[in-house]
Amino acid sequence: MRYLSNKFIWIMQAAVIVTLMVCVQSFAGNSWLDKGSELLKSFGGSDKISALTVEEIGSGLKEALKVGSQNVVSQLGATDGFNNDANIHIPLPASLDKVKFMLGKVGMSSLFEDLELKLNRAAEVATPRAKQLFVDAISMMTLQDVNEIYNGPDDAATQYFKGKMSPQLADEMKPVIDTSLSEVGAVKAYDNMMKEYKSLPFVPDIKANLTDHVVEKGMDGIFYYMAKEEAAIRQNPAKRTTELLKKVFNK
């Protein structure tokens, strides 16, 4: 009975420590993993319990998100990563619908088709800028972040990334897309299209911000596939490519 009583006391002590660790976000970077493990072990806990609750869950989650984000960046940053994917293909801005309609009526559909292709090319060129931002966001995760993501819905990590990355990602992509739109000929294609449109009689003046449009749609595509990757790692054993991922996500 004395042994069982001592065991119960240790379990309660360990539970209190874990609860305090989840509530307090004073540990930066990876330090909370090491500190949490040391605290649990200091109360006489088994290596298996401390490793599972602190080291393996934290490391496994971060590894999964790193693998998933790298897959997304590689997929969308390749030629036709956006253009040939119906789920994230970037159309012309809605403000140009009138231009598209009018040019289509006079047999100039090729002008807006060329521009649309170039918008997608610009997004493909800019997507690799997201890679380091994913790494930074993962390294900033606190114990509370990990706990909420691990026990959250299939897109919990994706929502975390949106909150942490969106402003910086837009800032990173914008100058790249600006440059890419010129390099791939989108600016020239847009000017040509608008020149032909304005030559038609009685058409209203229309303008579009191509850079902001591609940034917004490019980010939508990145997070769309990040959510897909996250759900697959949680649900599909074949996506758990390491022993650590298999152990942590076999729940």
C-alpha cells in the first residue's frame, strides 16, 4: 500500500508539472522540450513517460510539419505547380472579367490566356520564399502551441502557420512577384491586353493590381496544400515516413 501511495503521489506531482508547463510559455525555441523532460524525470518518472509526453510528441510534430511544408514548397514552386493544378490555378482578377468578356467576343482570347499563364508562373517563382518562414514558425512553437496542434483538428497547424506567417509571407512574396511579373512577360501581356480592350468602342476604364492578386492567390494555394499535407500525415500511415512520425501519430 505504501508503494501504491507513493506511486499515486508521483503521478499527481508529474501531472501538476505538465499542466504548469502547458500554461507557462516562458521557454523559447526548443528549450521547453529539454526543460520539460528534466522536470518530469526529476520526480522519478520513467524515461518512456517523459519522452512520450515531451520529447517525442514535440519533436515528432515539428518533424511532421517540416516535412509537410517542404513537400508543399517543392510541389508548388515547380513549373506548372500552380498553372496545371485546378485546385489552386490563379485566374485573372475579377476586375478584369469585363475585359475578358469583351476581348473574347472579338476573337482575342489568347491575350488573357497568355496573361493568366504568366500570373501562375510568377506565383511558382515566388513560392520558395515560404520555405524559411515555415522553418522559423516551427522553431517558435511553444509547448502550448504543440499541445493545441497535436490535439486539435486536422488543419490546426495550418491555422497556426496562417496566423504566424501571413504578413511576413506577403512581404516576402511581393517583391519577387513584382520582378517575376516583368521577367515572365506578364506586365507586357497585361499592357497589350488593355491596349486592345481600350481600342474597343464605349468600354469603361478598368484597372487591376496584378501583384496583390498573385500574392493573395499564391498564399491561398500554399496554405491549401499545407492543410492537405497535415491531414495526410495524421490520417495516412503511408505518409509517416520516419519511425518517430509513426510512433507519435499512431493515436
